[in-house]
Amino acid sequence: MTPLWIALTVSGSVAGVILIAVFLWFSNNSISKTQYVLSFPWVKSRIKIVQVSDLHGKSFGRHNVRLISSVAASKPDVIAITGDIIHRYTQKNIAVALGTASALAAIAPVVYVSGNHEMRNKGYRFLRKGLIDAGVTVLDNSCAEFCGVTFAGLNGACNKNDAVLTLSDDPSCKILLAHMPHHIKNYARAGYPLVLCGHAHGGQWRIPFTKKGVYAPGQGLFPKLISGVHTEQNTMMVVSRSLGNSEFPLRLFNRPELVEVILIPQS
Ligand SMILES: [Fe+2]
């Protein structure tokens, strides 16, 4: 092997490693935005909701500055956090989550529903109180009105029929925040026109140039409810690909996602 050939091989290998490292950083740390415009008869005037899901304690820059500025740039009327803001096994990222929630609450009203990870975290009580102190509305199987629309929130421990039906006893509730998308039939049966979910992390690894993911908890291999808008009866469900990771720390072809849902009156 000639010295020139050795030099070319080494420099090619180094360039390849750098490219892969940049690609992996970009895949896991650059925030993408997806916008959906949905019209409903109960919407009186345009409302922009920015959905933040499954942060799992992740910080995009120091104190989540990149995430917060990205949300602020969207100029939301309401910010909806759809669960798993922390990871179940650690309490150390609660401070990151609370700092982020507090900064988001300075941008627009924040509604929050817990996910399965909060339910298993021993620090959830502390987190819940901190969120309320930060000005976040915690929808713990309850409803609250913002911008003329009532939001309902399903606690991360309750995804069964009973809890959904109890919430829907109030017909003014139009938007359900529920962490898990694979209970779509229950949400539709309960009659919510719009549901915002996360949990599936976009299928974690996505097949390039397709919208197919490899795995999602609760759905198994090659899951279907991992992103986009899905319809079941009269219910539309928006699924965020989410921002962070849980057990498996790597996304492929599946950048972290902020979702903008723009609601407009039906003409
Ligand atoms: Fe999650």
C-alpha cells in the first residue's frame, strides 16, 4: 500500500466518522416543526396550539434554550404538554423539566397532562406541585378553558374507557390531551373531536423516505399510530413524534418534533 493510498484511506475514514457523528447529532438534537391546520364547527376564531411531548428530561441547549426559543417563534396561543416530561427512573431531570415549563408558561398558557413515565416516577408529586407553582395548568382527569376552547386531560395512569367517558360527561370539552395514541378507539367512543397524543416517539427508528417507524410501546413492531393525523369515527388524533428518548437513546431518520396545530372555524 502506497503512502498516498494510506493517507487517502485514513482521511476518508476520519471524514466518514465525522459525517456519521454530525448526522447522529442532527437526528437527535435538531428540532423539526410540523404544522397541521384543522377546522371544526366549535372553533370561533383561529387558535394556534404548540404541542410539546415526551421531553424525558432532555435539554436542547443549556436550560432548553433552543426548545424554548423555537416554541416562542411559533407564537402559540396555547402550549400543550402531552406527557413524559421526565423519565421514570430518575428525579434529577425534574429541575430541567420545571425550568422548561416555567419558561414556556411565560410565552403562553400551558396545559399539561402526565404520561406513563411520570406515573412511575417517585418524584411526580414534587413535579406536579412545581408545575402548578410555575403557572402550568395540570389537567389531571379534569378540564380547563383557554381561548374559548375547553381542554380535557387524561392522567397518564388512566387510559381506559371509564376515565375517558367520565371526562366526556362535560360536552364543552373539545380537545383531549392523552399521552397514548393506541387507545384511539376509546377516545373516539368518548366523542372528543380532537385528541393530542405522544408516547410513540415516531417509531424511534424510521425507514428513510417513508413515514414508517420500527417500534412503539403499546403497538409493537412497525406501528401505525406514530405521527401525523389519524381519524377514528368523528375523532381526529394528532400524534407527535416527540422530542426526547426513553429506554433507547437514539433516533434514526426521526428528528425531534414540535407540532403546531392551527384550529380554524369551519366555513
Ligand atoms: Fe415517552
